[in-house]
Amino acid sequence: MPDARSIPLGRIYDDLAFLMPLITPPAEYAEEAAHWRTLLREKLGSGRHAILELGVGGGHNLSHFAAEFDATAVDLSGAMLAHCRRLNPGVKLVQGDMRTVRLGETFAAVLIHDAISYMLNEADLAAAFATAAAHLRPGGVFITSPDRYRETFQSPSIDHATHGAGDREVTYFEYTHDPEPADTIVESIITCLIRSPGELRIEHDRHLTGLFPRATWLRLLQAAGFTVETRIFALPDWPHPYELLVGTLA
Ligand SMILES: C[S@@+](CC[C@H](N)C(=O)[O-])C[C@H]1O[C@@H](n2cnc3c(N)ncnc32)[C@H](O)[C@@H]1O
């Protein structure tokens, strides 16, 4: 294992992006996505509304309801957008940064799923919320899902899984720790063991993501103009209650 700091950042969204359908199979999002869909229907009513997802990745969560909406999606990574295109052929895709992108149109809803974790400091988080607000019609709804809060995060936290498809099987281990509790960043080291006939390939990846108190999320959402409500669910295999933050633009 190399020194953690020598591992390049974000390989699973770049040269290892081909692993994403195996690391997090779209089918595993069914129950989580059902909560997003129910909330969208509750807020928007029936009909084919225009929705925007920022940081869509492979569109695994979105794939469970994209066909019911006129969906547009943004991501930084061209490799992830290519995955998203295969899984969600009807979705309009744009390469861009959720902190700065401006599409020049507005939507009934803006979603930021787990990609919001990549906001590393309050300025990033505020910029992403400003992007959401800039793309909403009056009365529009913004939904996001913090992966973790400062109050409840246990360092280290460990996740692992094995999934296979065809003659390839991937086992991944993710170790997330807080190297500097005084800042708002946690580090994840990911190891992927990729088995195919006659070969076991091992790859490492490293990600930096944000860690904020819950009150910071609520304060920054309000500062961006949102009235905030929260929805909490229990999800199987989820280590803590799953919370959606729901902002409505006045
Ligand atoms: C965990 S993946 C998202 C997976 C997605 N929720 C799904 O259901 O498939 C995180 C994504 O966030 C994207 N991302 C990270 N920082 C970003 C930014 N500043 N703007 C846009 N996308 C970003 C990455 O490129 C990656 O595709």
C-alpha cells in the first residue's frame, strides 16, 4: 500500500470509472430513490416537470425516476457523464461544476444527491446552494442528502462490498477518517480488488469530502433563500438515519 498522500484523487470518476456500475449497482438505489421520487411528487404534483441534478455521477439514483420527468444533469467528470448517458438515455447532460455552472434556465426541482459531499468548506457548500437557487423557479424545491454530520461521524468509518457482473467481480474497501478535526475535510482511502479470469488487479483511490455540523447545513440553506424542512428515513444497510434536506424557494 503506498503512502496515502501519494494516491491520486478521484480515480473512480476518471480512469477507474468503468468500475462504478459494480461498486454501487444502480439496483441498490431502489429504496432510497423511492423516497426522492415520493418527495418530488408530493412537492410538484403529477405531470412531467423539469428537474435538474447537480453532480449526477452515473445517475444510479436518478435512473429510478428519470423517465417520469424532463431531466437535465450536470457533473464535473466526462467519464461519469458517459456512464450516466448509457443508463439514462433521455437525460440532457452538461459537463460543469455545481459551484459555478449557470445553465440559463430554471427548473421545478434541483437535486444534489451524495455529490454534495465533495463540498469541502462553507464557501463550496454555499456556492452549490446558490447554484441550486439560481436554477429554481419561484416556489421550486431543492433536495439534498448529507452523507454525514460532524456530530455523528465516527472516525474511522469502514465500508466494503463485493459485486459481480459477467466474468468480472469487484471488492472494494473504503476507509474514511478525519485527519484534522479542526477543519471541515475527511479523507477516504479506497482499495478495489478487481477479479477477472486469470487476474486479480488491485487499485487504490483517495477522496476528500466535507464534514459540517448539521446547523451549518441549515444556516447556509437559509442564507441561500430556502425555507428548510427535513425528512428522516430508515434505510436497510444505512448506518444511521437517512436525512433529506428539503429547501423551498420563496
Ligand atoms: C458519488 S458520485 C454521484 C453518484 C450519484 N449520486 C448516483 O446516484 O449515481 C459523485 C459525483 O460528484 C461529482 N462531482 C464532484 N464534485 C463536483 C462538482 N464540484 N461539480 C459537479 N460534480 C461534482 C463527481 O464527478 C462524481 O461523479
